[in-house]
Amino acid sequence: MSAPIEDYALISDLETAAMVGRDGSVDWLCLPRFDSPACLAALLGTEDNGFWRVAPVARGPCAQRAYRPDTLVLDTRWETATGAVRVTDFMPPRAQLPCIVRVVECLSGVVTMRSELRLRFHQGRVVPWVRAVDECAVAVAGPDAVWLDADGPVRVLDREDSMVYDFTVAAGRRLALTLVWAPSHRPETPAPLSVPAETLLKETGDFWRRWAAQCRYAGPWRDAVVRSLITLKALTYAPTGGIVAAPTTSLPGRIGGGRNWDHRYCWLRDSTLTLSCLLRSGYRDEAAAWLDWLVRAIAGDPADLQTVYGVGGQRLLPETEAPWLPGYEGSRPVRFGNSAANQFQLDVYGEVLDVLCQSLRAGIPMPAHVWSLVEAMMGYLLRHWREPDQGLWQVRGPGRQFVHSKVMAWVAADRALRMGELLGRNGSSGEWRAMRDEVHRQVCREGWNAQRGSFVQSYGSSVLDASALLMPRLGFLPAWDERVRGTVRAMRHLGHGGFVRRYSLNGGGARYSEGMLVACSLWYADALAATGRTEQARQVFERVLDIRNDVGLLAEQWDPDSGRQLGNAPQAFSHIALVETAFALSASSSGGVRRPRNRAG
């Protein structure tokens, strides 16, 4: 039986990440990058697919765990019949090679511990060759080598191809275990193994505390905001500035279902909120790095713009299935790669141009060729904005005239006009203004359902969609417009268990088959605050805070019926929305008026 998704905590070195369970087991690890093949994949299968557990021999869940304040250093504590012990897990920010350090400290009495590492390379499938080298255990398979160093002898169990280290710690004694990945063709002992664990621990804690201290949020939910920002930083691929949606793949939106996707990539749909979140929180360098990644990734013909890219900006993300992995609680198939990269999604053009406009207004330097990119994208949109697409939710099937996609086409024209004004480049402003006005009229005419009293998902439908809540934030219509207020009121029909679905099925009559997308409830809180219902907005927001796990992490979705997190975790989209809503509610509570990003001219 798989552990609940909310049982997992995250550690990261800003190039990859590991998921650590309450039982002390690392059940997910991809090396050396977020999107590399997994070498520990028990999260999507069994222990035979790879894990690394450090825990008392008696095993079982911990008594308590927490991140050290303002860091990504995780302390896990067990109480046993003979004493208490703490395991401190962290990944030092990458200097050379990726490593995980696990420091065991006995707090009282005497505790017998076991470290058991079972590596399975190439997505939990390939059994490595394990041998001893220079008092370390080394596992090799193809291009990968993993070294394990411990303060004592590590036994190799040939029958199970595992590395096991049994040891006893008495009160006050510490012991460290360090795992390092290196290319298998390099025979020398990796450098991180020569650095004392205590030095790495201090440097890692200091790094995260310095970073967290830059946060400008000073409202009532600071702890939650800082934890979300640390999580967002942890999902950043430092060499390029790209931010992955999540460090995991194929955690299901419905247990036993097949809608299991790989989120270890960078989505353009997240780009506007990501930049806004980083800028307003005080992280200008990270915002600039994200912008640089974006501009590099989308270079080329606007017709080739994708919705999702790799952490290095790569475009080819071939989607494959892994039949040897049984999936999380039997949720198959397990997928690696993402074919959504090949979909046509009109909204991404608006996302990109909104990001560029925000950056320009924030004073972030942009490459000289960016205006040519703006003109090329607008030239493409002038020809194609009327076409159907797959929409924000990446529908796999025939395209439709999604309302949110058209709103984002309006955003694209609006932001291009504003950038032209700022830069003194208005050569095409007449065409762009005409397009902006035509899109606005069409959406207000075709996207409005008088019977529902709300904007709907696509032209001519009666399906409600939470993305309509973004209209005032995007400046498409002001919050006081009665159509916005009607849309916010209608969203109660998407409610279930105190949370908001992303859309209704068949006008709301069909049974919904996935969890509540966390971000949608936060958009609802934003819209409630913008329309003057601040107290109700706070209640919705605090309800979301209550579903974070014990270390403050959110998955993509929440199931109010089972009380479980669902989907890939931790999810950047959820944590970005949390930060944005905290800022919005703090402004509302202080009597400030929240201004939309832009308004129709």
C-alpha cells in the first residue's frame, strides 16, 4: 500500500529533488536533473523499484517532523522503546555533483538504526552492479554511478542488490550517510564525500535562511508564504532559471485513473503568475532568471510556440509509458515525457506577452531582440486568434473556442500595445488595437451565458470554468462589472466540500472524476476579495491552508471526500497561487485597493 501523497516532504539542490516519506524512506529521486530517469521510484511502484530508508530497525512512521525555520532542511524524529532519534535530511545547493546527506543523531537512550538503499536505474527498472571502492559502496549501471559513504561498514546484500548499514547510536552521538551521483566513467571518489557533513549542513541552512530573509511579505500568513516561496525556489533549475511544475510524474488526479502526467517540465501557463509572485515577494534575480529562460525557450517561429518546455528550454519531450511500474496505488499508466508540448494552446501567447510587459514595467533589462519577438507573435495572432485550441486545461481531443484562450488573446494585444507605448514603438498599434477590441466584443457576446448569468468555458456551452475568475486580475473587465460579479456568484455551482472544481461536466450534472485543483479555490478567494467579499475570501484561503501537509506542502489537487492530496506534488502552481492570494488578502485587510494588472483601454 502506497503512503499518502501528503506523507512526503521535499528536499532539493536546485537541480533535482527527492521525496522523503514519514517512514524515513526516500521513494523518489531523479539524477542528475529533475527530468532525468528515476533511480529511486518506489513512489510509483514497490520497494523493488528503488528506495533509501534510514529509520529505526523497528520501522514505522515518525513521531514528528518539520523543516528547520526558513530552510529546506528536514528533521524527522522517532520515539522508540529504547530511546529517541532524529534524522536530518538535506541536499546541499549544487556546487559540483548532486548529493543527499542524512545525519542521524540520538537524542536520548540507545536506538538501533538501519540504512537500506536499493537503487534501480532507468525509471526504477535496471538493477545496478554494486561493489566496494575506498570504503564506500558504489552502484553502477550504464552512464550512472551512485556512491554511498557512511561512518561505518556498508554491507551489500547480493540477493536483493541492496546496500545495508546497521548501527546503534547512543545519546549525543551523531552519524552521517552521504549519497552522491557521478558519471560512471569517472573512477575517482566524488568530491562531496570529502566534505564533513556538519559543514554541508551549516552551509545549506545558511543558504536557505539568507534566501528566505529577502521575502517582502509581512502579512498574517508569513510562514505559509515563505514556505511556498522556498518550495518554488526548490523547483527551480538553477543553471537556466526554469521552474518545473512539480518534481514528480504520474501521481494521479483520481486513484486508479489514467490521467497521470509528467510535470517535471516548465509550463508557459504558469509564467505570468510566477513572475508576479517573484517580483512582489522581493526575488528580482529569480524573476530575471525566469524571464531569461522564457525568452531563450520560445525563440524561433511563433507558430512553433509550445505550452511546455524542458528545464533547459528543450522542445522534444517524447511521451512514453513504463509498464514495469504498477503506478501509485495502481494508477496506470506511468508516463515519462509530455505530449502536451505538441498541442496548440492560444493562451500561451497572452502569457508570454504579459510576462514581457510586466518585466518591462518592473525595469528588468530585456534583450534588444525582444521587440521583434513581440511583433512576430502579434503577426501570428492576428492571423490565428479565431482558431479553436486545446485550452488552459490541455484537453486531448478536438479543439474548441475556449473563453479563457480568447481572453488571453486579448491580453496579448493589450500588453503589446502597452509595451509599444513604453518603448515608443507604435507602428502596428492600429491593427493590434482593432484586434484587441474585436476579441473583447466577441468574448462578451459569445462567452457569456445569460441563463447561467456567467461567463462559461467555451462559446455556446453552459459549462462553468474557474478560469473565468481570472478576468478581473487580467484586466479584461473590472471587478465591479456586473458580469464579473455574476460569474463569481455562479462559481458556487463548482463548489464541493468547501473547494472549487476547475470546471463542471455536462453543465454540472455528471459525476466529477478528479480532485479539486487547489489553484482554483485560490482564484476564487482572489475574486471574492476583489468584489468586496473579504471575509468569505479569507475563509476560502484558510481552508486551503488547512489542507497543506504537516510540512506546509500542497499537491496539485485535493479530494474533500477522502481528505487526501492528489496529483503531482509539491505543485508550483498551487504554491504560486497561495502567495498571490496572501498578498491580495493582506491588501484587502489593510484597506488597500487591489489594482488589476491592466485594464481595457
